Amino acid sequence: MSALLQPNIILLREGTDTSQGRSQIMSNINACQVVVDIVKTTLGPRGMDKLIQNHRDVTISNDGATIVDLLDIEHPAAKVLADIAKSQDSEVGDGTTSVMLIAGELMKEAKQFLDDGMSPQTIIQGFREALAFCLEKLQELTISFADKSHEEKRDILKKCAQTSLNSKLLAHYKEYFSELVVQAVERLDPQLLDKELVGIKQVTGGSISESFLVDGVAFKKTFSYAGFEQQPKKFTNPKIVLLNLELELKSEKSNAEVRIEKPEDYQAIVDAEWDIIYEKLNNIKGIGADIVLSKLPIGDLATQYFADHNIFSAGRVQKEDMERLASATGAQIQTTVNGLGESILGTCGEFEEVQLGAERYNLFKNCPSSKTATIVLRGGAEQFIQEAERSLNDAIMIVRSCLLYTSPSPRDRQKSRMPSSA
């Protein structure tokens, strides 16, 4: 009798779907097929682009990972399929649509066996055997770079980039952009091949064929105060200082309180503020800097001071651009200007501020320790340039993967990541 009076133990929240069994597997497969049907028309050179409106933004793309990311998929099984595309995009770069279509076709074939009453475990075992067979065949098809000359390697890399661009918006310009992609990846550290060190800057206006590669760093001119136009806009072998501090007079806080007894005390406070900012500026000029860049603002006083001393300055430079500048020029980012020495200075072969479209860009070329590159991408509509950037990202990832792994087979890639027993 006491057993009948025991309350029921609820492990799941009320309303939780507890569907399971063969019917739920069928439902999961059907949900995945809906996603596959959406993206399958984008596959291949004759694939169509999708126009997706998300709130006020409009995106035009045929990239599988971009499309599924914008769809806001809610079904848990379909989300797993979307995660497959995202994993492919982050690991390989290209082939996001293909992996979803292959997974969808495998589930479509498995659905027929489920209708015939076959156990899901048996079907999965068959998939595992098929995977082993595919890995063996891929091993036979791999091309090793070990016995190739530099020209042969470069030709293979260009063909890989062109294959990636075949189904993209840049298909008609694949020969031109494949050369840019290979040159950009060759600039990177061969041991790391950090993709983040390849910058892509979008410049609206001009033809797509006017895009070019900067052997170094390029970024859009930041906000500047009066006096900026008086600064020099071109240097040869300049000394570069990278900072992470403000160079402007600080305003008092709203709740600040300073008690003074006579006007001379107030003037002493004002003079101290000016002495502090001028001491910072004199320290920078004293080490012979030609270019001063900072992540934080450079005020109007500092801008005019640098203009009077023939020094170029720019504040509010983005973090990723500063990091790439440090890698390319050899400069060290400083958080103080006290005790500066020439060892923290960087340099480049040529600096120039140029007009590209409606914007100005700062170009740092021929950097001596350059392990970074920037592709300046020109084009008409904003959506066109954004899709072109996604296409270039895929091609860069493909070339990077080919260089990072001598034999690009999944088995060797897995072996190279396994920790050694030592």
C-alpha cells in the first residue's frame, strides 16, 4: 500500500518532448531533408545564389555555412546538420554545401532500410565500414608535395584555389584571384600559417579586377582631428611606434571636486595637465618616430603637435590591424611612453596614404619581417563585395590547408594531430 502512495518522480520539465524510436528517427531525417533541399540548388558552378533577409540586413550568398547560419534553424536534428557545415567551414573552408548534401543523401538511403525494418545500429555499422573504405581510396588519391619543385607546388596551389572559386561569384576572375590568394598565403609564417594574418579590406567602387595585394598591412583611415591634413602622407623606411594609450587632454569626471583658495592654484592644475601631455609627445618625438599609431584616441592637440614635427599619426586603429602591424613591422605595442627605446620601433619599406574609391587607406608596404598580407577588394555593390570576401576566405583556407599538411588526406591529418607518446 505504501508503494502506491509514493509520488511520481519527474526528471524532465513539463511539456518536454520524449519522442523516441523509429518514428522519431524518421522525423529527424525529414527535418534534415528540408535543410538539404534549401541548399542543394547552390551547389556547383551552375548553382544559384540565395537572397536572405534577416531583420534589416539582406545577404546574397551561395555558401552553405553562411546560408544555414542565417536560417535560424530550431529543429535539434537539423541543427546537427548545420553544425556539420560550420565545422567544414572552420576546418577546410570550402565544401560546406557538399558535406550537407552527402549527409542528406546518406540519411535518405538509410530511410529506405528503416522502412524495411532494419536496425539503426546495423545501418550505422555499414556507414562505418564505408568510411574505412573511403579513407583507403582517399589515401590512394593523395598528391604529396615532397617530390615537387617550387613551381609545381605553386601550380597545384593555384589550381586548388581556382577549384574553390569555380562555384563562387569570382568564377570569371579565378585565375587573377588564385594568384593573389597564393601570394597572400606564401607571405605567412610557414610553421603557423595563421589565417587571421591575411586581411581583406572591402573598398566600394571600381572594378573587381582592380583588387590588389599589399605585401604588408592596409587599413582605412581612422577618424582624425584638425591638423591631420598638414601631416606628411608618404615615408620611405619610416620608424613606427605602436601605442595602446590616449594622447589627449582628459576631461574631469562629473563628480570630481577640486578645492582651491586662489586663482594661481587653478592655473597650476591646468599647467600640470598640459605638462603631462607635452611630456608624452616629446618622449615620442625624442626617439625619432615618423609614424605614431594607437588603439585609443589621439586628440587634436597631439595631432597638431605631430603635424608641426612632420610625424604621421592615427588613433582608434582596430585591434586586429595593430596586431598585424606588429607582426609585419617588428614594432612592439606600448602602454606607456616612459623609457622608450629604439628597440620597440618598427619599420617598413614604404608607407603611403592613398585614395581608394571614396575612402583613404594607409598602406604599409615591403615590411622587412612581414608575415602578413592584405587583399584590398574592390567592387560595386556592398553585397557583391561581401560575397566576394567569403569566396576569397574559402580559397585562402584551401591553400592554407594544402601547405599546412604535406599530404592532405584525413588519415594523415588525424595522425598529425595525435599527441606523441613521448
